Amino acid sequence: MVYFDLASGDTHLLSDVAAHLVRLLQTKPLSLEELVASFDEGTVEETADALRSVLDELVALNILEPA
């Protein structure tokens, strides 16, 4: 997925996981536990750690706002 930020003019190429998270979070705020449940890979702890890392990157890029 290519993401274009109108405010900054930046364009980002998002991974499949990042794109999935952005799509989910565009509809409503979700907890980390709810996001983990939307994935069917690895252990809950591994998935949570991986998602936390991707979410941190999306916040750093100003694609998502922290809660």
C-alpha cells in the first residue's frame, strides 16, 4: 500500500502488516489486544511485540496518532 500524507506531502510504501493496521484503525480505535486478535500468526506475545514495533513506526511517520 502506498500512503500519501496530504499535510506533509510525504509518500510512504507500507508493508502488508502496516497497511492492515492503518485500515483497521481508520474505522475505530482498537486496543493492542484487539489488533493482535486480527492476526493469525505466531504467539500472542510475539504478535504483540511485532505490532507494537510497527505501530511505533507509524506514529513516528505521523501516519497514526498515539492514544
